[in-house]
Amino acid sequence: MSQAEKQALGFQTEVKQLLHLMVHALYSNREIFLRELISNASDACDKLRFEAIAKPALLEEDPDLKVKISYDEQANSLTLEDNGIGMSRDDVIANLGTIARSGTAEFLQQLTGDQKKDSGLIGQFGVGFYSAFIVADEVTVETRKAGLTAEEGVRWTSKGDGEFTVETINKPGRGTKITLTLKDDAKEYANGYRLRNIIQKYSDHIGLPIQLQKDVEVEGDEAEAADQATAVEWETINKANALWTRSKNEIKDEEYQEFYKHVAHDFEDPLAWSHNKVEGKQEYTSLLYIPKRAPFDLYQREVPRGLKLYVQRVFILDNAEQFLPLYLRFIKGVVDSSDLPLNISREILQQNPQIDSMKSALTKRVLSLLDKMTDDQDKYYEFWKEFGQVLKEGPGEDFANRERIAGLLRFSSTEQSEQRVSLADYVSRMKEGQDKIYYLIGESLAQVKSSPHLEVFRKKGIEVLLLTDRIDEWLMSHLNEFDGKALVDVARGDLDLGSLDTEEDKKAQEEATETKKDLLERIKKSLEERVSEVRVSTRLTDSPAVLVIGAGDLGLQMRKILEASGQQVPDSKPILEINPNHPLVERLEAEAQEANFTDLASLLCDQAALAAGESLEDPGQFVQRLNRLLLELAGK
């Protein structure tokens, strides 16, 4: 088959599912389709502007980039045309027939059935073009890639029914023209007044002219000859200058919010933003946004992300990752420099000292924005639920700002179950004489709240931070102190309560260690394959035993992460601490038969392991021992 012939092709499976949702009104707000199509057209013009820096001939005889929107009320159609980069035949088939690269499968998995919530997903997953089918029975795309000949134009047509056709056409001008044959219930979008309102509402910030068809009646003899025909004129509807170049005083919140939706392809308003112009040794403008929702690929660190980079208002890079550290990868926005070279490349960016200086300043700008947001606890908690785990990567990646990032972290504690406790909050509530910040790491909030490690802290009324995110042990390995106070894991090494330990407490432990010396040695001998040491506990008041991690050993959380990634985990044995006053320990001490003693000691250790969130190496053996003990207690 020659390329000139019409070719019928089928959509990718996920696209068929997506189109079905579109046709059946995924959006609760249908007008958003126009914003998506205008954003795509704007991106196409930005890309051409950048390519034309090195290849001016790509602009042909048409250097003024713009988007034109026309409509035909009689035919019930809407047309959107740009003179941007355009697409080749291969581009059309790849970009309009399959969207696996846009995460469509994940998009479909996250649909909730709530139209309002689901509508916010479409831009996030890069499937904005298909929103055209919300209002159209048929979509036709005519396009030609800049640099190709007029004979290499392409027409793509689909009714959103699972198939599309592609054929080669003659298209004199470069760029893309999209024509929507509107549904009967979407006639409002072939109306100039309605279109004007939508453009001004959603796309006023676009930095190139958006021109709308303006019908003008022809007058006089000419009109008679034309039978009262109309001539088409074009009117620029938007301000057509980059929003970030305008003064903050003249920009409304609504304009900031709509620009965010354009630059982030998001449906919801951002949580906060920061707009700043830097002058002096370096000159650049930044407009940074904090989204309301985390993207589906937030934890895929290798996924391209970053700010849109402009140099002297010329688009350079879509995902300039060099301007913010990876732990701030959720930030959206633009940076426009006045003194970087226009032909700057990724390699130059990575080696340019100006970039390092800008990165440092922009990082501080984001941290200041987050710090300001903490004044509204509910709003900050909304941010924290979405992005908290990513921010926790900061102390290990950004030494210069470690203390500042630490102040932004939030935790649950024995005083507050929700993750709303800051380290500053904790310090403000520290007991008189307390000089350390105590924390406990576990698998879940329920597990750590009932941990034996907390018993002495409850007794003394000392608050403990409860850490249950997968990243927490890694975080705490890089966060050793805050406000001059050491952070201490209550499940690791020797427990030092400092002046909070009374002389009476210390004396009681010394006496118990001496009194129970033989019992400790006997337990150690019985469990020598499982524990490195057995000692009297200062942690316990109610439980019989607890397992303690060695000061230099990996915790359970890090061990599981390493095992899941296929890495070798260093061998280590925990320390078993016993409560000498507990009836079970007294019963163990009184056991004369060695076999029964081993069973009881093993059950004590198993019980402590379960309380720590560990899985038993031999659950069957644990059940047998427990059954023997129960039968003995029952006199069987």
C-alpha cells in the first residue's frame, strides 16, 4: 500500500477504553476540551520556536506564531489551527493512535466513577487531545511537519469508535488544523460569544495570539453581489503575552490558577504559588506552583520532570530538571532567564555555574513557600498527605537545607495520631530536663502505638514520634538532630533518658541485672542462634520482653527494602530485653526442665518479634510450642 492511499488502523486497546469514557461524558465540565486543544497548539508553537533557533528555514514565510479558532453554526463545526511544529505521518500514527507512553493504563485504573474527580486526571496523564470526543461526533486532523513539503501533509480522521484513518494530503502551510464535527447537544461550541468566554476564562495567559473568527457583514453593492454573505476577520482574544513577564500587581489569582492548569495539564487549582523576578548579577523570572494532587508517577524517580525553561521568552526545554533537586520534583512552573544563551543544551545546563546558582535560589524559594503554607495547618496537611514522603528524601539529598527541610516534616506521635506534629511542636512540648527527641519506626500506626518500646515513655509522660512510612528509617539515618537536640530511636541500642531517669530507676536496674544474672545467661544459651545479647530492660513496665536493634544494625524497615530490591542484607542479631518483674519471666526462671525452658524462652522471643512487626522464620514451630504450653496449663 502506498502512503498516499487511505489507511484504516485500529486504536490501542487502552485508547478504545478511554474514548468510550470520553464519548460518555467523563468530564462534568465539557468546555475544558478547548483549553486542552489550545494548550497543545501552544506547545507545538513553542517547540517550533525552539527548533527555529538552529534552523530558521523551518519558519518558512510564516514567522508569526499563533492559534486560530473558527466555527460554522450551519455545519455545527469548530476548527482550531496552529502554525507550530506540526506532525509527519509517522508522528500522527504514533501520537494519535497509541498513548501507552502517557500512562493510559494507570489513568484507567485510577478512575473513581466520580465525574468531577475523574475529570482532573486527564491532563495529568497526557491524554488531553482525546477530550475533543466529549463534544464531537467526528474529529479530523490535518497536519504537516515543519521542514516537509506541501505534498507530505497528513489527514487523520476518527469518530471515536475504535478506528481511525490516515491519508497523505497536500497541505500548503505547516502546523496542525483540528476540525470537530460537534454533537447535537454541543452546538453551543459553534458560537462566537461562547468561545470568547471560554478562551478568556482558560487561556488568557497563553503567550502567543489566540485569534477568534469575527463575522462581519459586507455592506453596499458588494454585499448585494455576495447575497449578504459574510467575510471572516480575526480578533485576538487573549492578552498574548507571557503571564510571568507581567507585574504581580496586575495579575489576578484566577489568572495564576488558569496558567497553572495550562503549564501542568491539571484540572484542579494549585495549592500555592510563588512569582518572583531576580535582578542584578543574574536576571531571571520564576513562577513556581505546588499542585493539589500528586501525579501517578511521583515515585518513579527516573521519569522526566522539571520546570519549563524559557530564555528571553523563547521556549527551550519542557522538563528542565536542573533547576530543582529531585525531592522537589512535584513542583510545576516556568523559569525564564535573560542571560542564558539561547542555544543552551542539556549538557551545557549540567555544567553551567549559573544553573547551580539559580537552582540554589529556586530551592530556597520553594522551601519558603512551603514554610509560609504551614501557617494554615489544614492546608499544609493537605499538601503533606500528597507529597510528604517525597519531601522526606530531602535531608539525605540536600545537606545545605537539611535543618530547614526538617522543620517542614510532619509526623504522628503518641500525642497526635495524624501526621501533623512538627519537630518544633515536639520540642515545645518536651518535659523539663529532656534533651532528646524520641521516635519509633514501625510498619503501621496500630503496630507502633501498641509497641512495648513505648511503655516507659507512657509511664513518664514523654512524647514519642511514630514513624510508619517506608522511607522513615532512611530519613532518620540522615537526620541526626534538630534545634541542637539529638533524634533517638527508642528501639535501638541502650535507652538513655538522661535526667528523666531517676536514681531509683537506675538502682533498680542494677540490682535486677545482678539478681537475674543466672537467668540472663541461661536464656542467652537457649537462644544463642537468635539473639546477640540478653539483658534486663529499662523500657518495659507491662510486657515480658522486647527485641532491641543493635546501635549499628539495620532496622526491620531497611532490611525489607533491601530484600525486596534483591540486595544482600548484612547478618545481625537483635538484643532481647526482659522485664524481671513480669509473671511470665518469673515462670520461666522457675522452670527446671531444660526442654520446657527452651520452649518458654523461644515463645518469649517469638512474642517480642511479633510485637516488633517481624515475621517468624518458623511459624509452625511457634504454634507447636504454644500448643504444648496451653495443654500443660490445661493439665492435659
